[in-house]
Amino acid sequence: MSLSIDSNVGLVGGLAITLNFTGPTGSFDVTSGTTADCNNDPEVGDALLVANRNLPGTVTLAWIDVDGFATPAALASCRLSSTAVVTSADFSATVTEAVDNLGTIIVPLPVVTVTVALLP
């Protein structure tokens, strides 16, 4: 599945999202420990991404970029394993914090959308 900001909210210097999977079965994959198997999209450039799987169905993602990345932008993709058919409706993405490249809170907070695609 992938995450994106589809509207123009200017430059984003810091962003935090809680991503929940509410489908019938499934778990976000991890690369090691509690690090979720999530990767930055090239559209966010050099932004540093930290992704932590708090629970099998919950990931907290955070980006920081001192120069800011432009929006709209694809943010990241994360791997989720499930034995059921998964759709975008099985996810909720809540932006908990967003600031511009100068550290000013972005109001209103950007809306993040989730798109699902089958991965090899």
C-alpha cells in the first residue's frame, strides 16, 4: 500500500502519521525489530523516514526534511501481509503533526490517502 498527500499544502518539513489496518486479517511486515517495511517515495527526495510498527496493524511514520518537500507528493509504500483481499477502505491514516520547512504548524493538517496495490 502507498501513502500520498494529494493537495498542495506548500513545503513540508516534518510530518507524522498513524496508519491503522482495520481489515479482517493482516499485519504490517517488519525489516527488523519493530521497523516497518516501508520505503520513501522518490517524490519526497532526501526526507528522512522513520517507520515503527507499534502493533501488527499499526504503523507510525514520520518524515523530516530541513529544506521541505513539495506537495502534492507520494510519500511512501509499506508492505502488509494478509490472507484476505485488502482494499484502501481497510486503512485509516491520521496526520498527527505537520510543519513547514520553517517549523510552522500547517493548518489545516494535510489529508493523506492510502492506495492499495499487490506487490510481488
